[in-house]
Amino acid sequence: MSGRIDELLHEPLVVVNLGVKRFADNLEAQEVEVVQVDWVPPAGGDQEMMELLEQLL
Amino acid sequence: MSSGFVIRENQYYDSVFLMGVNKRLSQMQGVQQTAALMGSERNKQLLAQIGVRGAAIDAAQPNDLIVAAIADTSQTVDALLASLDQALQAIEKSTPASTLHTLEEGLAEKPHANLALISVPGEYATREAMKALESGLNVFLFSSNVPLEQELHLKRFAAERGLLVMGPDCGTSLIGGVGIGFANAVRRGTIGAIGPSGTGLQEFTCQVHHAGLGISHAIGAGSHDLSDEIGGLTTLAALDALEADPQTEVIALVAKPPGAATLRRLTARLRTCAKPVVGCFLGARLDSVKGKASITWARTIDEAALAAVRQSGAKGAPPSRSSPQTAFGVRRQEASPPTIQLTEQERALASQTRSMWAAEQRHLRGVFAGGTFVYQSQQILHEAGLVVHSNAPLDPRFRLDHPDRSQAHTIVDMGDDDYTLGKPHPMIDGATRRERILAESHDPSLAILLLDFILGYNASMDPVGELLDAIVEARQAATRRGGALTVVASICGTEGDPQDLNLQATMLREAGAIVFRSNALAALFCCELLKPV
């Protein structure tokens, strides 16, 4: 089995929650280490601008 | 009728937050409909569908908030839109904002993270999931509306890197005892599970729990994983992982039938699996899969759970039939293959119940939150020779002409896109189910109301309470017509779930419902109610 999947199944979960905060709250309630990211659409949500930015970065 | 809208530029909120805002606004007197949405193209189309249009809406961007209202008078619309800040502040107060706004910022905070849980709108999901994979994270992708070619790309990339992508459109996983997304508080144990359907995994894991054993890991694969376009990439990766996992003794696969090519690929892999495998492809004819590999095939989720419990060596000594855990629900039989049956008392109850129906009462109406339960119930009723119509039909010949209009025996999936675009899923909020139950209550042919209730993390905290007055009203309406409505309910949940399982069951019973601890048993009971006399 791959190391990263093995780690997921056998080591404590550490989660980056991107989006709906309720998911992070419920993980916290299960004593899981989690960081909440209040995600916003990049570059004002403009797909074209986003792709351009990605090429530049 | 009057309508109006306001736009707040650069004010982004997640969908669950907006559901809270929408619910608060919609409670104002005189309001017909409200919508609180971000300005994506998809959402703008939804607004146009309810008749809310304008140049400012056309120009809105995906990170602009649009709140629209339709009400009896223009004064109500104005008052509602003026109260928006109050509603936003009230919800914000209960959910303090994070200062982090990107995956990179989250990773800087938790550089040792091993999982990204992603629930951003579908059009951005691939980009964020790819960034997570590139950073070496496994991914749980709750987001839906991700194109299949993007899903395939993500899963191939993950396979190359030895990472797992659960999803897109993944509702449920249980990893090392932790429920991710919609999951139940299930005992840890020796049975591993894989499935593309969230409610299918929830029901399976709950049935294993009720039988006295537990789950090592339950891995959600995403609703399209077993399509031939995707080829079961996550399912196969999960199989490898569970086969190698020392804690897992048995592996169960619970799904709708895979695509033909994927089924061939999957059975070839299962043939070489070093651990016992239980397969349950709901809706598939068992003779189409029997004889393929050394697998125990089950017809229903309950039977898959029983087979897995038996295969695991029953180290946890499943309780006897008379123990409290099996008082209503799981039956364990020693004969192979395992089957579920109604008890004599339940058969007698069915006979007594239907004797109270008026002459015109003859139809079953299922109003469901869980898509897998819609599928499984149809299968069980079809096997009993009953024709059931649905907006998510097992047999395409029996698709409803219109999802809002039931025909003869009908089971409607209220979690389908027909009912969830721009509205909360019925597992989170029972409003659309409540409306449908009330609509069904006017039909004199209604004899059986079949319902599912799904408990667990992230689900509604009071799913029964949300529907209770509608259930009572439907029963009273039938009584006023000189008959009696039979309400049959199943609860998917455990005593450890955040909702109180026993209280939810008690509330249903006090409202006159007959309650089962599995959807399959509730459907079997309906077969008994409807069998020719």
C-alpha cells in the first residue's frame, strides 16, 4: 500500500477543511485536528483571470 | 406578487451558511420565496427560472452575494431585503469566520495535514483538489458537478502519487473511526467497506454496528467512480488499502451495479483479493454476478452487513435476536446466504394495519432523503411483484411523468437535483419533504407513507421533528376520510449519533408510525402490507 494512503488509515487524521464550516465543526467534535479555510473564489471568481494567474505563478 | 433583489459585491459565503440565511429570511410573513446565492452562472440561471432577472444579476460575479425575494407586496420585499444585514450578522455570530482563505494558508497552519476536505462549488473543485494532491494530501471531495474527464484526471494523478481521492460527490467516509461528511458514530472493528454512495455506506456501517461488530474503515469513492468512464479507480485503490490493512478482516462493497467494463475489471481484481469479500450491487440480478470470483453476494445492504459479520469470524460475538440491539431491525441467521425476514408479530401487525384502510386506500408513497434507499426500496418492492414509479427509477419504464406528481405506488427521491438546486438537501433540512408529505396527504388513494430518517454527523439535528406535524396531519386527513394512514419509517443511525436515536424513534412511534432500524425491513413490511389478500 502507498505510504500516503497507509498514513491516512493508520495515523491520526489532520484535516484542512476547505469550504463548508459545519464539516470542520463535526471533525472537531470528534477530536480531530482540523483547520478551517473560509474559501473564496480566486481572482473574483473569473475563470479566465484565474487561469492567467496560475500561468504567471 | 412582487419581487426584488440586492447584490453585495465581494461578500462570499459557503452554501450551508447561505442556507441558514435563506431559512431565516423565508420565515417572514407574506414571503413566497427567497434565494440567497453566490453569483455563479448556474445560480443566475436558477434565479431566472423563478422569474428574478436584471442587468445587475447578469453582471454579478461568483464572489458576489445575491439575495432575492418574491412576496405578496413590494413592502414585504423591501422589508425583507432591508433585514438582510441582520440575518447575515445573526448567522455570522454563530459561526465565527476563519482568517484563512486559501488551501496554501491552511497548509501553512497544518503542514502535517494528511487530508483535504473540499466542499467548494463544483467549478472550482478540481483546481483545489489538484493543488491538494500536488501537496501530497489525500482528498475527500464533497463537491458535485465536477465533469467526468476532470474526475478521471484527478484520480489518475492520485494513483500515480499513491494518494486517495474520495469523490467527487462523496458524502461519507469513516477513517479510523472518524466520520467524515455524513457519517454515523459507529463502533470500530474488523469490517472494511467501500462504496460510491454515502447513504449506502451509512446504512451498511450502522447495520454492522447494530449486529455488534464494528468498522475498520469505510471509504467513500464518489457517485461516479464505478462508471465505465472512471473505471472504479478509487474503489480499486481502496481495495488495495483495505487488503493491506491489518485491522480489516472482511471487505464489503456496497453500490449500484457498476458499468459492464468496470464490473469485469473489479471482479478480476476481487478474484485475487486475499481477504473475504462481500458484494452488494443494489438492483443487479444476482445471477448476473454470481459465480464471479469467490465473493459472497448480497441482495440488500442488511444482508451484506450480516454476511460481513459472519465472514469476519464474529469475534465480537453478535448479539442474539432477542437482545435490545436487535429488538427492531437486524436479524441474524445461520443459514447461508443470510437473509432478512419479517417476524410473525410484524406480519400480524401488517395484516391488522391494512384492515383499517378505506376501500379507496391502495397506494404506497415513499418520500425519501437517501438516494440509495430509493433504489433499494424499489428493488425489494419489485421483487415482490409491485410496480413502483419514481423520479429516480430502477426501471426507466417507471419514471414519473413529473417528479411532483405521484402515480400509483411512488417513491420520490427528494435529494434529487429536481429538489435540491439552490435548496438544502433533505438530509440537512426537511422542508421540501414536509411539503411533499402534505401534498400526498390530500390523495384519498394514499394508504402507506414510507419515510427514511438519516442521523449522524452533519445531518439535521432533528429530522423527525421537522416532519412530525406533516405526518400527524397526513394521518388525520386519512382518518377524516374514514380510513387510516399507515406510516412506515426507517432510521439510519446509532445510539452514539449527535441526534438522540431513541428519542427520534419514540417521536415517530408516538405519532403512530411503525419504525424499523433499516430501510430494507421497512420496505419488506410494505410488501407485506400490499400483498394480495
